[in-house]
Amino acid sequence: MAVAVSAWTIAHRRSPAVSAWRPPTVSGERLGRVWCRTGGSGSTGVVLLHGLVATGDVFGSSIDDLAERHVAAAPDLLGFGRSLDRQATDFGSDAHLSALDEAIDRACGDRPLLLGAHSMGSTLALRWAARNPTRVGRIVCLGAPIWPSSHAANEALGGMGPMARALLIDGRLAQSLCELNCAHRNLSGCVAATIAPRWPIPIARQASLHTWEAYVQAVHQQILHADWLPLLRRLDEARIPVEMVWGDQDPIGDVGYAKQLASEIPHLTVRRIGKADHTLPASRPRLLPSLLQAT
């Protein structure tokens, strides 16, 4: 036990995400079906979309930085975090996008928008932009879960170890674990922090705030069966710049495939960040604001 505690402590203290992340100070409120941090002023809105089993808090002080020059909005996606809905059963793409429509309209009005996203939020950012191409000026995706096919996604995620297989591939086991999580959210949040020492504890503990329906539909529609190529082509036709960014130690996504697409799609670019992993929003809080505001 002492060895395990020592190993966790070392991993936690050495984590760039733990040392760099600061909680956002921008306040939040319910905007329709989702809870959303929103603040700032300016002629442009910035919307930040988090990844699977996370909340908008993952963007930390990036929200505050962006709110200095823009209207910044960081929602907890439908069914996750403070947008947890125990009664709803539809958490498909259309439900997510409709919830975002209302939240973005109330937070940002009719301002032109910049979209930033992490992991699963990247899929929703592309989907929302494809439905609202005249509103969006730029999209930056950190750690996007892009693969050339659902088979490739299953193979890659299944190869990441027993925990990834249990949570993302093995449906029966994932459902059992999720139901256990739902019955004991506080305890599950503590367990999540224990098995994810690279994340700040407040972020890791929020991983328990979802239902099985929200989780499984997100995994299937936004990760395993996401239609990346058609979405990127539609955004290219609309001349919307999309930048995909990965840490060089991030196992999520097929960067080679993204680079191949970038060679064929003029408005798509790919960037690698050295000595970084899937915790980019927390470990590099200035990265997303700088990329979104690049001219």
C-alpha cells in the first residue's frame, strides 16, 4: 500500500497538468439544458468544448484569459458534469447540438465565434460548425479522437490496456462499471482521482458525473463512429480553418491519418507539441488561447 501511495504521489507531483492548471474564476449558470461558465465582453465569442467524462473546468485559467478579450463560454456538455440529467435518454449528436445552440445563443448572442475543443469535444465542435458555417472563424482541437474508421478506433483503443478496453470497448463491463459509478458518485470520484494521478484532483473527481446513457452514446457517436472526413470536407468548403493539435505522448487519435488528410484538405493543419500528452488543456493553459487568437 505504501508503495502504491508513493507512486501515485510521485506521478501526481510530477504531472505538468497538476502544476499548471488553475481553476477558472469565470462564473457559471444554467443556459437551457446545460450548465455553462460564461463571462467577458467583446465582439467575438469563444466556445470551449470538453472531452469524455470531463467538464468545462478542464480548460481552467484559459477561460479567464479568453474572457479578457472575448465573450467566453465553457459548457458542461449535455449529460456530463453539472449538466448531468438522470431522466433523459437521448444524448445523441442532435441532442448535444440543440443544447449547444441554446447555450451559445444565450451566452454569445449573434457574435462570430471561435471554437476550441478537447478530445471528444472536437467532434461536437466540428459538427456544430458544419451546421453553422457562417458563425465560425476558426476551430482548434486538442487531442482529437480521430481514426480512419470505427474498426481502427476500436483496435487502437482496445490496445491501450485493460482499463481502456473495459471503459470504451467492452460494453457489458462498461455498463456495469457505469451503473456502479452512478450509485456511488462521491466514492467513484475519489476512485477516478486515484487512477488518474496526472490530472488535477478537482478535474479527475468530476469524471463520475454522468449517466450510462450519456456515456455510451458519446463513446459511440462522438468517438467510435464519428464521421471525420465528411465533416472536415464540409468545413474546408466553408473555408473554416481547423487546427488539430496533439502532445507527442498522446495515445488518442491517429496523427498520421490527420496529417494525410491535411495534405489533401487546404484548411486543415496538424501540430505536435513536445513533451505533452492528453492533458494538454490543463498542462498548457496558454496554448488554446494563443492558437485561437492567432492571425
